[in-house]
Amino acid sequence: MATLTESRKRELRRDLEAIVGRGAVLSDPEELLVYESDGLTLFRALADFVVFPTSAEHVAAVVRLANRAELPFVARGAGTGLSGGCLPAEGGIVLSMMRMNRVLEVDYDNQLAVVEPGLVNLHLSSRVGPKGYYYAPDPSSQQACTIGGNIANNSGGPHTLKYGVTTNHVLGLEVVMPDGEIVWLGGKTREAPGYDLAGVFVGSEGTFGIATKVVVRILKKPQAVKTVLAVFEHVDGASEAVSAIIARGLVPAAVEMIDQLTIQAVEDAFGCGYPRDAAAALLVELDGLAVGMAAQTERIVAACRDAGAREIRTARDEAERALLWKGRKSAFGAYGRVSPAYMVMDGVIPRTKLPYVLRRVNEIVAAHGLRVGNVFHAGDGNLHPNILYDPRRPGEEARVVAAGAEIMKVCAEVGGSISGEHGIGLEKSDFMPLIFSAADLALMRRLKNAFNPTGLCNPGKVFPTKKSCVEVGPVAYRPHAIEEKGLAQRF
């Protein structure tokens, strides 16, 4: 895209202000810096404008203006994403959805709510909680991340094992299409005739349009909850316990694993009661009817003991349960105590491959002279290795990139995937050929083109660059993506 002249930029700013108001457009470079990155700070890119719509009509008008001006545009929520998915890779307009943050309707009888995309995930559960309901998808960033961002990446969370990911809880969406048309996909009923276009839209990473209203399922709070902490002397034992639990016919609400480095960081930060000398800990949660809960808990305890757990304890009350979960959900922030920066991976593997893959992750990272902390959704095999590094040390970032590439290849080799919930975005686009054939990718492109024929809606994401990672090798995948997409590295 050609660089905008100052006169053209002033003209476009006036046009945008006419749509959303004078206080709702940013274009000064120092203001735009706030939006140059998401949670993955290895990428940054500057927009020409950031706008703050407050209605679907605002969004549609901005999108139509972008089309007339041939400007790329991308929606952004809280910026907690971890794949560079909301970055303006080719400049243009960022539509911040944070002012569209209302709960518009709650229908307790039909167990649904209608919300705007800028609503913080946890705020929905807080709103419906007093009536005994909650919203099930719970990313670890749920205190900050938004429903719209969750929809873009089909986010999961610790309770994915039992309750599924975002798409399992979205019934319908009001969407501004990439040409500015406002349409509804799905609706308020569990079953809708015709193609499941709402299902197609969820997980499309903002390349199919911009959601402006969302109809979601809300669930009754379970009668009983039991949370078990199992402590292991060896990571292999914790890994094997995960499969052992599922093999006994149990489907916990969550099975999370935390390794020693992460435990120590969490204990330093929050003092949540994890044994600092443990090699790994499993956090297992059961929920459901009160009748039979004790028996299920005993079976969980037995499975962990048989796998070699040295200590097993059950949270005695809600306060202890909340403290254990605080440690798990605050783990990423706790890494700041042990490293100035980290890159979090997001691979998925079969549960039975956990012992092998975790060993390979530790071997790969050690071979590059780095450290790794593992905290992840073990129940559904969604790994989150956090490779720790110091960007001030020459060459260290390149080693992180190389190690991450090797980990992604291992995930693909064992029959897994390159993303479970963070999305492909900019970070993993060159890895797509590891799990998809050329025919697969061509079909996906045709689908994207049906929604987004001009390519102006969140360009440069998901699909491989001209030279895929298969051709250029693992070390080069991120620098190559930066070069092809006109982005700048931070360091």
C-alpha cells in the first residue's frame, strides 16, 4: 500500500471523525504506538488511524470508507492475543472495539445472552453470576480479553476439556462484512437451517469480517466443584497421569499441568501453595452434580497415585480452590520475575504423546541455550511452552525463534496441530504447510475470498508467505514473515 500523504491523511481523519466523532480517532505517531503490538511483542506494526466505534453502524461506515480509500482495516479487542493477529500488517485502520462493551440482553429462561464484542470475557460471568449462571469459555487472560477476540481465535481455556471452545458457545453473530454490509449469521436458536456460517466465522481470525453483536450460551453453575492438586517428582509421571485419568472414563472439567520453573515463579509472586521442589503439578477440577462427586474425586486421586504422585490434596474450600487457580491463571505474568521476556507457543498434541513431546521441548530449548516454563491445558493436549529470553542479548531472539520452530515441527510430526487457541496470525502463517496440503490451503483461500474478495480485511494473516517454512527452514520463519509483510522487529 502506498504511503499516505499528509494532506490525504488529514482528509481521511476528517472523514473518520465525521463517522465516530472527534474524540474517537487517533493518528499521531505517539498515540498509535500503543496499538503497534499485541501480547506477542516480537511483532509490531503501525496503523495510519485507530478509531473507536460505538455501534455496528459506525463500524460499517468506517469499513465502507476504508474500501473507498483502498485502506486495509483490522478489528482489535484488548490486545491480549499471542499471534500478532490484530496488528495492521499493511497499515490502514485499526478499529478498536473496546467501547462496544455492553451486555445487551440476558435471557435466563433460554440460557443465552447478547453482548457486544468489546465485553471483557469475565465481565459476562460477573453479570449473570448472581442469578446462578456463568459463561464457560475461560481463557487464562479472561480478566482482560474480550469476547470478540475470543471469537476471532476460537479461544479455549482450562475448562475446554469438558465444555469445549468458543464456537461451542456461540449461537449467532451480527457481522459487518468486509464490504460494509451488516448481516446476521446464526441467531438465538440452538439449531438453524442452512449452512453453519456462524461456525465458519468463529476462528476466522478477523479475516471474514467484524462481529458487532454476539449471541452466546450461558450455563447454570454446577452444584458441586472439587479441585485436586497432584504433585509429581517427574514430569513423565504427571504426563502419564493425564491419560490415566481419561482412560478411567472420567472427563474432568479441567486438567492443567505446571512445571517446576513455573511453580517457583508463581510461588515467588503469589504464594499459592504449590510445592517449590516439585518437578510438576497437575490441577484437576471436577464439577457437576453433588451426588457422586466424592466417588469421582477418589478415582482421580487413585489415577494420580498410580502414576506416581508423591502428594495429592483436595481444596478444602472455595478460598483454597481460588488460590490454586490464581497460580495457574497468573502464571504468564509470574514469568516476569524470572525473565525479561518470553515467547509462548501454542501447539496441540495427542494426550498419549505428552511424555515424549515434553521431553523433546526441554531438549530443544536446552540445545539452544535457553530455558522454558511449561504451563498448559494437559487434558486436551494444548501445550504452552514459554521460552524465556533476554532481548538485550545479541542473537538470543533468533535462538528463541529457532527453538519455537522446532517445537512446532515436533507437534506436527506426532499428529498434532500448530495452534489450539492463540490462532495463526502472523506468528505461525509459514507453518501452515506443516499440517495442510497445497490443496487444503487453496480451498481455505477460496473460502476467505468469498467473504473478503478485496483482501482489505485483516490482510497478511493466516496464509503462508511466498516462501513457506518448509522451504526456508525453521530459523528463518519469523524474520522472513516480517520482511514479506513489511513489519518491523522490535529489537
